[in-house]
Amino acid sequence: MTAFRTDLITGGAIAVIGAVYYIATFSIQETANIVTPRTFPAIVGIGLIVLGLFLAGQAVVRHRKDTLSEAAPGSAGSAHSTAAGDGDGAAASAGESSVETADRSSGQEGVGGIVLEAPPEPQVRKVVFQFALFFVYLAILIPVGFLLATAAFLMGLTSIYAPEKWIRNLIFSVLFAVVVYTAFVYGLAVYLPVGILG
Amino acid sequence: MDTLIDLGGGFASALEPVSLAFALLGVLLGTVVGVLPGIGPISAIAILIPVSFGMEPVHGLILLCGIYYGSMYGGSITATLIKTPGEVASAVTAIEGYEMARRGRGKAALATAAIGSFLAGTLAIIGLTFLSPVLVKLANVFGATEYFLLMATALLLASTMSAGSRAKALISIFIGLAVGLIGLDFQTGLPRQTFGMDLLSDGIDFTIFAMALFAIPEAIRNLALGRGAKDEIQSFGDDKWMTKEDWQRSAGPWARGSVVGFIIGILPGVGPSLASFMSYIMEKRISKRKDEFGHGAIEGVAGPEASNNAGVGGAMIPLFSLGIPGSATTALLLFVFTMYGLQPGPLIFRDETGLIWTIIASMYIGNIALIILNLPLVGVFVKLLKMPKEILFSSILVLVVIGAYAIEFSLFGLMMLGIFGVIGYLMEKGGIPLAPAILALVLVPLLEDNFRRMLQISGGSFAPLVTRPVSLSIIILMVLGIIGPVVFRWWVSRRKLLADVTVS
């Protein structure tokens, strides 16, 4: 995804979230206080809408400027330097100079454009799968119990990653679950769910 | 004089074997967790908060403070040897330190980072020792207006002074505010933004939010990447430690970095990341060897590393004396204080004198422990870098799940962890920084409470914002905080100070 599309989608999503949040404030009961319980949530909802629209709008404007400068070869360089100079964040300027690297690296960019290598981007399908596994683990933790659920979860994750090392994976999964369980329950008195083993 | 007596008392109890053990354990644990690639101080503290649940408050706090600066140092090892900064503050080390390591000067880079961190950290704690009591006295004239303004300033500066897009940092803050307002309104007891779900009326737990945002996206991303190219770890076994020239070249950056970092650290809302960037830019500006920057200049490691550790000490000042966290990490510490039923601020210095000074004294000790333990042990820590990724990140997922369970003891808490994990992942994907959201979440109840009290006292008028001398000065600071970074960015880009360190 290009920086343009990322910002457009992010901005749009934030504006929608802001709108939902703002609408939810209507169900807060009104009171006679100077600052009612509604005041802050309403400000936050509106703030999110405005910021989301601003981000999306900014992306569109930048995109237009970019396409214009590409159309006129030779001026691309100067367009880049003005973008870096207009002061609104290294993310934007880096996004224009090297779209591939800046795609998800804005968290690691510095004041004035210290740009680090962007970490590699995993496939969406795999991310969804990892999250799905994680949610299954969360769902079974209490009914099944910490020891079994954790050992199974760890075994699953490590086996997807390195199936040929299954002996190591098994030892690690069981050992980690047991050691952590013992440490928390007996050492720190944090009682973890026993589930079907109880 | 009183301060020295209090500090002496603090040392007496910080040097008791149990306290000493916790300080050492904290530093060691912090370094170990900080060394793990992709785990910065925020994740380190968030993951380890559950460990402190059953402890005495003073021991838990000593432990977590130790973890804080331990993980900062651990992060610089990772940045130097595999170019993976655990957080933004060590991003410049990932450039200069890594280049030094590639040129066979890894040991010198690690040493200058460690010694610089120690010196700067100690200076900052001395500053903390003597400035906090002053600020506590000043805080006596603070009313709701000033507290409201300080918190608003913290949030504002967190967005204007952050690295990257300011609009996105502001979005992050508003997300934090939005999440923080979910639950019962503490003044009227009315439910807000619960979308009809009773379970949400207790609000979103802060630790769950922090763990979900900081640990889960990173773990899932790495697990989903599968086996790729292995990180190349720079070896340094045969390198020389610092030479006489290295010492001479490091001394100036250490001193300047300490001062810059300390001042920036005190500012509300500005974390150590800006401190390290400022120091880097400054060192580059005054260096006679500008061409070495980007290719392993020792000044570029010494200054920023000193600076971000001085920033840690500086950030503790508003936290301890006013109860206002200046960064996501100090926000976590504030949360830990309140978890133990303690409220940092003027009252803690009056009512819990022993406790607060013990913690301050333990910071001196922790800093010394850091350098004594870690420089010789660096070879051991490096082994951690070789830990297989699937083992590392699946363990982290299990640890945050334990943490979430230990807080809520319910499926609801666990699901919240998962859902905010997804939200955190999407935020990162959209380029929205995560740290400002954490700060906003902690500050929003205080912000709203003080805003309400301000208007109740004034009968609905906003006049106190400008008629009270203290609040007026805070407003001036606020305006400078908005204009300052703009001018600074303009100046940096004007001079093209960083043009040639862009690595891609």
C-alpha cells in the first residue's frame, strides 16, 4: 500500500469511529452541571472526526501535488524538498521520497527525517490467522485451564513456525507452561485457571 | 539540608538486603527484556507489572524503576548489534552504533553507551533529588486550573514534539481519550460510552490496554512473518574497548547530552526519544568530523544514549512531585503507584516520605548496578539475541495473557486484551504512534476532573486560565511548545542537518 492509500483509509476509518463515538454520547443522561458527563466524550468524538478528515484530506492534497510534479519531469526534485521543508512530519516527506520504506515505518522516523529501514510486512492472511489462534487461546484458557491451553497454544504456534523441530517445540511448550504456572501460582500467588485438570 | 537527611534515610532503607536485591533484580530483568528484539521499555514494564502485584509497594516500585532503566540500556545493545531499536529513543543508536559495530568497534559503542547512560542517569537523579522538593513547594499554590493546564500541555506537547506526523500523534491521543472515557462518570455515576454493555462500566483497564497495544502487535507481526532472513548479529569478541581517543571524543557528548536530555525530560509530554534526537543533531552540528556521522561516529552514540537516560530521570520529576506523567513509560509507573493506593504528588512527599526517598535512593543504586553488572555481562545478554523468534514471541503472548487474567480474572478481560491487540495492530499499520494513546488514557480522568473543578470554582468562567500568574505562565509555555518544534523542524530541514543520514 502506498502512503497515500494508507493515510486515506486510516483517516476515513478514524472519522467513522469518531462519528460512532459522537452518536453514542446522545445516550448519556443530561445533568445540570456546568460540565456535563457528555461534554468530554462529545469533544473527543468531534475531535476524532475532524482529525480523521484532516488526515484523509492531507493525503489527497499531497497525492495531487505528487501526480502534478511527476507530470512535469525535472520539478520532482524540488517538490520533494518542499515537502520535506513544510514541517509537517517526517512521515509525509519520507512517504513521498520512498514510498516502499515509509509505508509502515512512521513509528520509527525521527525529527527531521532520520529514516530507518521499514520492518518487513507480513501477509494479511497470516496475520489474521495468528490473531485467530490467539483468540482461540483466550477463549479456551478459562474452561480448559492454563496448563493445557497454554501448552497447546505454544505447541501450535511454534509448530507452524518450525514444524521439523517438534521435539524441541514440545519440550518448550510443556516446560514453559509448567514453570510459569508454578512461578505465578506458588511464587506470586496469582491463581491461574485450573480448568478440566481441577 | 532536609533533602539530604531525607535522602540519607532513603539510602538506609534502600541498602537493606531485600530492597537491594529488588533493585538489582529490576535492573537485570529490565536489561534482559530490553535486549529482546522489538521489546522496548514500555512493553517491558507492561509485561512485568503482574510480577509486582503481590509485592510490598516499595519493593514493587523499586523493581519497576530498575526495569525501566535496565530496559533502556538493554535496548541500546540490541540497537547496536542487530540494528533493531526497541523504541524510538534508540533509533539513532541503531544508526551510529550499528555502523560502529560493523567496523569492529562494537565494544567501544556499547561501552560509551553504558558509561554515558550511567553518568547522565546519575546526574539526572541528582537533579531529581534536589528539584523535586522545590517543585513540591511550588505545587502548593497549584489549583485545579494549573493542573488542568499542565495535563493539557503534556498531551499537546506529546503530539507536537513526537517523531513523525503530528496529525497522527494527535489521533493517537484522541484514541486514548476516547478509550479512557468509557465507563462510569466518577462525578455523577452515570454510564458513558458503554454501548449498553454493563461489563464496560468499570472502564478499560490501563495495563490491559498498554500490554495489548505494545506487546501483541509486535509479537503477532513477527510470528506472521514466518522464517525469513535471520537478523545478522554483529560480533564484537575481539574488538577493543574504548581507546583514549574514544574517551576524549565521548566526554563532551556525554555532558551535553545529559543537560539536553534532563531539560527535555522534565517537560510534560515529551519523552526521551526527542532528547536523543536533539542530542544527535546537536553533536552533528558542532562536530569537526561531520562526515563520520552516519558511518559510526562515537559522538552519535555517546550523546543520544546519555541524553535519553538523563531524560528518564528528568521525566520522574513531574511524576513524583506533581503526579503528572510526561511520557507513556512514566504513565505506566503512575499507574503502578495508584495500583498500590499511592498518589504521587506533593502529598506523597509529606505522607510517604520514607517510601519516596527509598525509591529515589534505589535509583542511584540501580544505576551503579547497571554499569557494574552489565558491561562485563554483555556477552551473556547477546546470547539472548539468538533466541528463536517463535519461542520469544509466543512466550510474550502467554505472559500478557497471564497479566490480563491476573487483573480481571474473567473472559471479558481476556477478550479486551485481544480486541485492543487488533486495534493496536491496525493503528501501527495506519502509521499512528501508540505511546501517546497510553499517556492520554492515564491523563483523561485527571484532565476532566480538574477541568470541572476549575469551572465550578470560577462559576463557569474561563478567566482563571489567564488571570492566575502560574496558569498564565503555563499557557505561555504551551504556546512555545507549539511554535518551538515548528521552528526547530524548519531549522533542521533548512540546514539539511540530517539529509545524509537517511538510511533506506
